[in-house]
Amino acid sequence: MKEILSLDHVSYTYESVEGESRKAVDDVCFTVWEGEWIAIVGHNGSGKSTLAKLMIGLLFPEAGKLSVFLEELNTENLWDIRSRIGMVFQNPDNQFVGSTVQDDVAFALENNGVPFEQMVPRVHDSLAQVNMEEFLDHEPHHLSGDKNSGWLLQVHLQCVPSF
Ligand SMILES: Nc1ncnc2c1ncn2[C@@H]1O[C@H](COP(=O)(O)OP(=O)(O)OP(=O)(O)O)[C@@H](O)[C@H]1O
Ligand SMILES: [Mg+2]
């Protein structure tokens, strides 16, 4: 099994302009292997979002080591690694860019330089995989919560080269 993500004694502290500090992630270690589905649960303010931001390099650990696809995440490899991972935010409505579901999936492919003739079948195939082919021409804002999360996940899967 391939290692996808690993955190080795990762810590992160927010520093406010007033000089106050708040430790949000404290000495966290875990590994995620290919094919695993992992849920991180915890009470409000326990550091879940901070952990997610560390995983995609919106923040960098103050201590410890965070590796994605066996490479330690840094400012040099950040964009390459980000092209292989995706994030569905708490409120999917904030992530829509296209006027229809298929436009939005195609937008992700276009950003990754996929030629037009490959886009059409990929959009159809990927939406079929999440049972959403019938929603191709629907407006994203009018989908129910579970549908728009599923479809956003699909947008991200489209961006992953190994998909
Ligand atoms: N930008 C920030 N500046 C200072 N402190 C912050 C900042 N963002 C988060 N924190 C603090 O860091 C801690 C962890 O916050 P975080 O948002 O990671 O928690 P969470 O588990 O995602 O919470 P929630 O369940 O409410 O989404 C909290 O004490 C929070 O107040
Ligand atoms: Mg959060």
C-alpha cells in the first residue's frame, strides 16, 4: 500500500497581532494510506480546520514534519502537490464557478490543461460514477447539500492525474 499523507509530531500555534498565542495542533502523528477513508472528528476549536490547512500547505508546521506523496510539503513543491489533492469546503456553495454542473467539472479540467476532446467524456464518466449524470445541465446552486458535495468531490477527482 502506498503512503499518501504522513504527519510526524506536527504542531501549529497561531500568533495574534497582540502577541497572544494559541496552540491549535499539538504533536500530531498519523499516516494515511492509499484507498483509506479517514474521518477526523473533534469538538469546535479542537484544530480540525487547522490540520486541513496544514495538509494542503495553507499553513506550515511550526514543528514536526508533514509529507504528501512521500515529499515533505514546502513552498517549492506546493503547487505540484496541490494539483494532486483537493479540498471540499464546509460550505460547498462557496466553491461553485460554473453556471451548470458540467461547466464546473470542465472548469477543473481546463485549469489542468486537459484538451477539449478529452473533457466531454471525462465529465460524463465522472458524473456517472457518482450517479449524477442526470444533473449535467442543472444549476449547482439548486442542488441539495449531499448532491453538491458529491459533485464537488468529483471535480477534485477529475484533477487528480491518477484518476
Ligand atoms: N486565524 C486564527 N487566528 C488565531 N486563532 C485561530 C485562528 N484560526 C483558528 N484559531 C484557533 O485555533 C483553534 C483551532 O481552530 P480550528 O478552526 O482549527 O478548529 P476546528 O476543529 O476546525 O473548529 P470547528 O469545529 O469550529 O470548525 C481554536 O482555538 C481557534 O480559536
Ligand atoms: Mg473547522
